[in-house]
Amino acid sequence: MRRVLPLLAAVALTVTACGGEAGSDGGGEIKLGFIESLSGNYAPLGTEAAKTVELAVEQINAAGGIDGRKIKLTTLDDKTAPDQAVVHFNKLKDQGVDAIIGSTFSNCALAVEPLAEREKIPYISLAPADEQVDPVRPHTFVVPATSSKYAESMLRYFQAEKITKIAVAYDTKSAYAQAGFAGMQKYASKYGVQLVQTERYETNASDFSSVFTHVRGSGAQALAVWASGAPGVTIAKQYASAGLDMPLVMTASQASKLWLQPTGAAAEGVFVQSAVGVVGDELPDGKLKDVIDKMADPFEKKYGYEPPQFAMDGYAGVQLIAAAFEKAGGTDKAKVRDALESMDLVTPTGRYKYSADDHSGLNVVNISMNQVKNGKLVPTEWGREQLAEAAKDAG
């Protein structure tokens, strides 16, 4: 049970290193655009992010806004379709928005990013695909830990557990999954891990029996799966009856009731990565836990359940852009961009330290490894060590 904390001013911004005086450029409302998948395949994820984007904006406005200026939020549904994301970007540009928070769906985010760069509009992406920030683009900043960071964290866990041979299955139609697999290929040898079997599938796959057959004879000690949406549920359900005697390890796309509930009993024992905020109850007392509670308490009160991964990301996205407006002293896009690039901020997903060379900002210590026990994500012993490191990093 979370501690119930009073709702403090603004959006629980904790800026560790500012630089620059807060002020105002004399404008009226701050116009913030938000493109998200509220329908289509990614709707279950996008609607969770939308809840906390709205919550964060409500909190800021209720506390008087940013330097007295209220935020006007315009939310548009990309329908889990990159072409719709592009249409909505152009709408928001024509409305003169000061910044845009982008879609949870990596394919939509990648479609919008070059437009944001061309128009020099600060773009805060809720998608984890590495291509957005590798190489660094001047105006694009990513909120979730990138796919390669999740891959490296998973490999660190395997090293700690003395797992040296793994099988990997990934969705070839998902930019998120492709980047995750590439990250595992890149970092595997660093952590003494071999990828002994690779299985590819597409988002619309519904039968994974051949995947399990190939993995069974591979000599793998664990199966790592990169999936989003329906395949993540289907794989876990079919895995439970496949008879494989090895851990099933899944990524943060499954760190939510949106996966736990439909998967049901088949989720028991599965290992699932998550941002530290998803298991924030397990954190030691301190700044990071306080920031998480200030977001999670009102969320749970309003919706009746703990905020999932995607909700954490949405809230952090508003925190980051709000802190940048404040630090820039207004909405001048070049100044806001510069403010983001030097941002040092504690959010429910961890401490961001953006720089000219890093527009992803999060360290791998902000990723926990959990196991499903009695229908709930519970940090492993190694995961608890990560939580302690994340809390220490937050100050």
C-alpha cells in the first residue's frame, strides 16, 4: 500500500541542476500538443499515458501554471497509424504549439520525428526506439529507457544469474522490438552471454508452437521475448503449456495490468522488466519514492489501480517539458531545446540527465527485473539492488 502524501504544488518537479533564471516571454497560455494512440492496436498503452499527461497538466494548472501561464493541452489520436501521426503533427504545427509530446508507438514516433526536427519544435517522445536518439537529433528527447538500455539491463541480469546461453524471439514489424534485439546482439558478449537461437515473428502471429520447438533444442537457458500488445499475452499463455524448462523473460511492454489480467495464471513465474516507478512501493525512502508517490497516489485514487509503465512515461514527459519551459523562462523553442539538453530531473521513471550527447537521459539502474507472484510484479533480488541504485542516483 502506498503512503498517502499531500498533493504538492505543480507536478512534483525536482530539478537537481538548473542554470538560468525562470521568467516569462510575455505570452498567454502555453500550447502543448500530444499525439497518442488512443485507438487501434496500441490503444491500451496509449490511453494509460494519456491519463497521466492529463493529470500532470491538471496539477500544474491547479498550482498556477508555469510562471503564471496555464498549459493548454491538445490531444490527438494517431489510431496506431504513422500516417495519422503525421497528419496530427501538421495540425499542431499550424496551431502554433510550443512543444509536442509524442506517441507511445515507436513507428508513429519515428514518422513524426523528422518533421519535428525540420520545424524545430521540441519533441518529447514516449516511445523507446533507439533510432530516435541514435544518432542524437537536436529537438527530439526520449522519455522511456531505450530498447538498447532494456536489452543491456536484461543481459546484466542474466550475467548475475550465471545464464550464458539464451534464445531471443522478437517482432520484426515493431521498431521497439527490432531495436531491442539489436541491443542484445550488440551487448551480449560484454556480459558473457551467447544468443544461441533467434526466432522472428510478426505482430499478427497467433501460434508460437514452432518458436518453442526451436528453442527447446537450442541449448538455451532462458527465452527473452520482445513483444508489444497481443503477442505478449499469447506467447505467455502458450509458453505455460509448452513444457519448456527455462525462464521466460519479457520486457517493460508487459509491465502492466494490461498484460497481467488477460494473461491470468499463465503469467505466474514470468520475469518482466519495468521502470523503477512501476514497483515504487519497493523503493527505499527518499526523493525518488516521494516523486513516484506524488504521481501514483492521485492516479490510484482516480482510477482504482496502480499506474503501469506507460502511465509513468506520460507523467514524466510532462514533467520534463514543464521543467524546460520554466528553466528557459518562457516558450522560445530554441531556449526550451537548450533547457532540455541540460536537464537534470528526478521523475517517477528515474533521474534524467540529458546532454548534448545523450537525449535518452536514463541510466540502466532505473530498470528493474521483476517476477510475477500472485498476479503482481515483485522485484527479484537483483531487481531490489537496482532499485537501491536508482534511489541513490536520484539523491
